[in-house]
Amino acid sequence: MNFHGQSDFPIAPLIAVLFVGAILVGVIYSYIADRKRREALFELAQRLNLDFDAGNDDGIPGRFGFLKQLDQGDNRYATNVISGNYRQNEILAFDYHYETYTYDKNGRHTEHHWFSFFILTLPTTFPELTIRREGFFTKIAEVFGYQDINFESAEFSKTFNVRSPDKKFAYDVCNARMIEYLLANRDLSIEIENEVIALAFTTRLAVEQFEINLQRLVEIRSRLPEYLFIN
């Protein structure tokens, strides 16, 4: 009887097959998930009487490149774009993609970033204003001179970082009704500039959250004082 210290079964080819199989499963799963997402967003747009475009749109980051969240990385484009008139406001809602790169001895590595973004068009041009959750990076920015604006509400000032070159405009926007709403919706990150209000998120939202955030976008618009729109 012969005994072998090693198995005669070829392990390396099996590992290669399993590796390729895992990649194929991942690609197929991603394709199915993306298709289901497109179909669900299309159905949402139809129900809300809005337009839907599943293609990649690199015109949106060009058109709204003044918004900080859309001015990052390379290969920028919007996809799954919902647009039209929602509750008497012109809106855009979409998934957004951009790329960043890292380098090591093996060369360049691409990282893909995805998040959801919502835009409401305004009838008047406004200065830049950002309202974001207070956090580690906003604290670091303050050390380097990027000071935020404080408000009478200590809770609001502690929760949100507000920046604008126009303090009066910031106080007008962050009025008592707006502060009350934002404290009840602390996940919001808002940017107002030129003729838009925008909501940005750090990930792609579930389809069920799109209509909710369209509603919140309109609610934020409703809390802007009407005197801001008088020329």
C-alpha cells in the first residue's frame, strides 16, 4: 500500500475556479439588484407623475458643479434621475457616482463612491450656505479658521455646523421654524447656493426613502421666509 504525504488532487485549479465563480456570483447579484432598483425608481416616478432616466448623465455634475458634494473626484455622473414638478417645485433626485484613486507598489487602485442627491430649483439666486451635522471633520476645519455660525439655540449650534459668507442670510434661513424642523431631522445635510436647495446623503438610499426626502426637501423650501424671494 502506498501512502502519500500530499494529496494528488489539484488544489490550485479548484481555488481559481471558486474565485472566478465568486466574482461571477457578485456580478450577477449586482446586476439584478441594480435592475430592481431602476424598476422601483421608475415606478415611483410614474406614481408621482415625474420623469425618469436610467442612463448616466454627466451633464448634471457640470450644471451643478458649484455644489460641494458634486465637486469631488473623477468620472462624475448622475444616474436613475427622477425629474419634474413635485408639489409646485422643480426637482431632481438621483444616484451619484464619482471615483477616487490610491497608489501603492502594485499601481493605481480605483474606489467607486455612490450616494443619493436631491435638488430643488429656486426662483432667486442665493449666496452659499451649508448646514451639516457637527462632527470630527467640521471640528478640524474650525482649527484651520473655517468657523461656523452660532445661533441662540445652543442645541442647534451643537448639533449642526452652519457656514456661509453671508451671516444675515444664514440667520434668515435658520429661523425658529427651520431650527425646529432640522432638530427633528438630524440626518439632513443641506446646501443652498445660486438657485438651488440640495440634500446630500453619504450612501445610496433605499428606494422607499426617495419620496420621503422629496417631501423633506419641499418642507425645507416652505420654511424659507418669503421676503427672501422679493427682489
